[in-house]
Amino acid sequence: MATLHAALYSILMTSGRKYYVGLLVTFLGACLWGLSGVCIQHLHEAYALDSLTITCVRSITASVLFLLILFVRYSAELRRLMSHKRDALVVVLFGGALFASQATYAVSTGLTNAGTATVLQMLGSVFVLIIACVRFKRHPKAIEVVAILLALTATWLIATKGNPLALMIPLAGLIWGLVNALSEAAYLVIPEQQYSRYARIVVIGCGIAVSVVIALVFYLCAGCLGVASEAQASLLNIDAFGWVVLIGGVGVLGTFAAFGMYLWGSSHIGPVKGSLLGVAEPASACILSAALLGTSFTGADWLGLVLMIAMLVIMSRTQQI
């Protein structure tokens, strides 16, 4: 009996340890997403790198690392996914949405700043709710209406800094931020059924690989048209620190590690707590942007961040998609 009690105690302790490690890893993964925005802002400001170039390098770096893991540990599941044409087509659409999300986020960051772009990106949860209401032919619940109002108020505060007579961020930045939120919603909704059939890392790894192909097509087309010539020249002139920020900060930490850590942690603590810890992304983007790049935020910006976080907390508890 004593041996049985000892074994049960060991199991409980191991399970509890995994839970708290899962909390920490999920939180760090969300923070790394915020860090990627700060790195992108620095690349825009210090090296004049364009959004398409950043997206290409980011996608290639993360894709290579994800595919290495898939080939080593998930080769059978990868083959199973590729053998189902419908699932493979959905992954292609998912990859297109991922590319759109990464590219528009980079554009939004360049036109505003990492904190503002990341907070606007959180509107994707509202668009997911709208899609759910249309799909299931239902009206939003009262608490969901509150979440939408919080998100709209947060957006208004960020865009106007509390001044109803003026738009305090570039109109293009606001528009690209909204487009980014839409693409964010798309890549969250599109692979929903595939997540239940395959390991999430397989779906996401394949999606990022597809986004690489799309990014390279756009990049080559831009080069042929002469649109990306200045950006390509600036990429050649980037110094060692710039490469560390681009590949290490954006590609490895801000994409590969962020996705991997967030998924691993969420698998141990559950999707609801994972969504709640996702609020670390906009918070870390604002704090790191202010601390590392000297970006100034007004009281209206910080209030908008708080309201957007409140919206995410509500959505994580009510959304059933």
C-alpha cells in the first residue's frame, strides 16, 4: 500500500510540474510573438527592410526548422495528411492565410509600431466571433457583445489617442491593421477540422511551408517588376546584428519557437488557459517596444491595450469554435 501511495504521489507531482511548466512555456511563447513585432519594427527603422523581404526570411527560417521536426518525428502523419487531397488543399489555404497574416502584420508594424500593430491584430478574435455567428446562424451572446464593444473602444482609443476629432495614427496603418486582423481570423478558422485529425505541429509546419512558396512567388514577381530592388539592396547591406535580429529574433524566436512553445504549453494546460495567456503578446509588444526602441505610448494607448486584453479574456471563455 505504501508503494502504491508513493507511486500515486510521484504521478501527481509529475503532472503538477508539467502543468506549471506548461503555463510558463505558453506565456513565454506568447511573449516571443510580441518580441517578433519589436524586431520587425527595428528592421524597418534601422535597415529600411520591406515587409515582403522580412516575411520571406521569417517563413523560410521557421519552415526549415518545422520540416526537420516533421520529417524526424511525424513522417507517418505527414504522409497521411498529404494522401488526403481535401485536407492538403485546406492546408494550402491555411498557408495562404498565414502568409497574408505575416505580411500584413509586417506592413502594419512599419506604418505604426510593434505595440499598435499587435493590439490591432487582436481584433482577429472579434472577426472569428462574427464568422462563428454567421456559420452557426446565431446572434452573439450578451457577453460577446460586451467583448466586441471593448475591442471597438480599444481600437478607437489607439487610432485617435482619445481625441474624437483626429486620427492620430496613419490611416494606412489602421487599414493594414484591420486587414491583418482579418487574415489572422482566417488562419485561425480555416484549419479547424484538420487540427482534430492531425497533430497541430504537422498542420502548422505544412502551412508555414506553403507560406514560403507564396512569399517567394511574390518576392520574385516584385523583383522582376523592379519594385523590390531597393529592399534587396538593403538586405545585402545589412550588418551582423541585423541578421541576428532578422533570422534569430523574427525567424527562430518570433516564429518557430513562439509557435512551438505556445502549442506545447497549451497541450498541457488546455486551450482556454492557453488563450488567456495569449494576452502576453500585445502586452509584451508594447512594453518591449517602449523599453528597447523608445516608442512612446500615450495613456489612451495603454487603456486601449487593457480593454483589448479584457476582450481576449472574455472571448477565451465564451468562444466555442
